[in-house]
Amino acid sequence: MMISARMYQYRVPLVRPLPLKSHRISDREGLLIQFTDELNRIGWGEIAPLPGFSIESLEEARVCSARACHTLRGSELPEPAVLLERGIESILGYACPSSVTFGVESAILTLWSLVRGIEVRRFVNEWAPDAIPVNGLLTGSTATVTELAKRMVADGYTALKLKVGAESVEAEIEKTKAVRSVVPSQVKFRLDANQACDFDTAVRFGRAVNGLELEYIEEPLSDSARLEQFHDQTGLVYALDESVMKYSAEEWGDREGLGAVILKPTILGGVAAAYRLARRAEEMGVKPIISSSFESSVGTVTLANLACALAPDAASGLDTLSWFADDLLINPVRTMAGRLNISGYEAFRTVVRTDLLKAMTAR
Ligand code: OSB
Ligand code: MG
């Protein structure tokens, strides 16, 4: 299969400013790459570094995507099984920023999906379902998050994730208790502190919320080296997110109190890398959770394919599309009753809103 390659840029406003590590963004910007075969079948991939979380800038990503498009143009595409085992960098022969690896691998897989008539998720796991539960994302004041939590529970969400760590320990303890009080025990309740706390603060918080039947807390400590000690002193199960690549996957199984690893394919090296890490987590008895970095629906559908294939029973971190004021797909992807259903979202060809895209010259 010989392909041609094109690159576009998008900018979509968010419904409210998104607080990131050091600043807020009110628009999401990124690139889409489009690979077309001789029969005009089109695969799409999204490349959207997230400021404060991705190492690369959008400009660095653009330069490398242009290079990858140039390398792949007119060449034979690797088969899905080969791509998933080896990753695109070994085929290109050079390293790419994570977001680029993700986007290029996504575009190749979605094109193969059209060619073969098989959903992307079934290249990975032939029994992958069409839908996965997501954790509803709770950020804001106590009043806001309790209202949201009630609505999500009524709506059918089976898991919720509350962001903590921005306010005083006392305020965060109260907020966490307030949310738990409106969330029935059969609904999973997760926390995410984004490495906000020093050890003593985290332990104080952890002891106070220990009785609330939390599933886990993501990254409670600014110093992730002390997570096992945190578990020892609080009894809380923790999850790795920002520090997931700091520890070799070989050690995951030996870590006391490690309940889950959050895998963000757009940040940790792409589709093939996430596939390898999810299998490793599974072997070690640690739960892999596939999560987004606020990609648009184009990237989110690929992430949902991975979640359906790699962790079909866990609630994934993919409830992020509601932040977008506009959708890059004509039929927007929406969470329904706490689940993301992606059946029918394979053929991006007819559904990408090219009116929202700005064509770029890819060298
Ligand atoms: O802290 O988990 C995070 C998105 C971008 C950057 C960091 C994070 C996130 C999310 C995604 O929270 C949604 C989720 O995991 O539920
Ligand atoms: Mg996190």
C-alpha cells in the first residue's frame, strides 16, 4: 500500500479555561495528519502536545511530523501487527516526540482499519468491545464538584475522579468527604493530586480520607520516590501517572501499594509503547488505565480503541471531550451514561470537519 501524506492544524476553543501545571489554556491546538492510499481511503492521526505535560512544543512536533510524512510518502506502510510490535520509530529509523509517534501510528492504523474492514481495537485484541466506561472528571469548588458528581451518578457513571491538591489540606479533605457523601459505594472513587503535595501534607490528607473507600490516588507526592512509604503510612493505594516512565515497568510488580498505572499514549511514546506497557502491567497484576491528554475527538477515538482493547473492564481516563466547545468530527463523540461508545467511528474520511482545519505544507 503506497500512501500520500498531508498535515493540518486545528485550534478549538474550550468551554472553560483548562488549568494545567503552570498556566491555563482556553484553546486546544494541535495537528492532524492524513494518509491517503491509491484508492482514496484515508487514515487520520492527531498530534497535540499538551503544554506542561508534553516535553515537546507544537512547533517541534510539527517539524518531526513533516519529516515523518516525508519519509512515509510513497512508501509501503507497515502491517498493523508489525507496527504494534515494533513501533513506528524503528521503521522510520529516527526518534520522534511522543505526540508524533502517537499520531503517525494512529493514522497508519486507521487507514489499515478501512483497508481491512477491521476496527483498530481488533488489531490489538480481537475480543475488544465497542464501548468502555470512563471516569467522570471533577474539578472546581466543593459546590461545583458535588453538583457534578450527583449529576454523573444519576447519569450512570461507574467511576469518578476528583482533582485534589490545589487548596489547603483541610479544604481538600472536606471536599473529598463531600463528594464521597454523594457518591454511592458501588461507584468507584479516584483522586488525582498531580504531585502537588510534600510528604507530610500528603500523609495528613491520606490518613483523613483513608476510610472513604477510594480506589486509588494518582501521584499524591511531588517526590514520587516516597510513594511506597506514603502507602505504608496511610494505607492508601496509589497510581503512577506523571512518574510512570521514571520506574522501569519491570519494577511495577514489586511496588507495595501500587494499584494502577495511568497510561497516556500521547505522552509515553505512542500506540505501540502503550500496548507494550499495558501488557507488562497486566503480567505484573497492576491495572493499566488508558487516559487522554485532552486530545480532540480524532485522537480520543484512537485512545478509546486502545482502552477497549487493552483495559476493557477498567474505567478509562477519557472523559475529556466535554471541555471542547467544538468537535473535529461531524458526529461528535459523546459520553453516554458514563461510557464512550466508538462503534461507527472508524471511517473518519466522511466525518472530519475539514472546515475547522488549516492546511499546512508538509515540506
Ligand atoms: O492529571 O491525569 C492527569 C489530562 C492531561 C494531563 C494530565 C491529566 C489528565 C487527565 C485526563 O486527568 C483525564 C483522566 O485521566 O481522567
Ligand atoms: Mg493524573
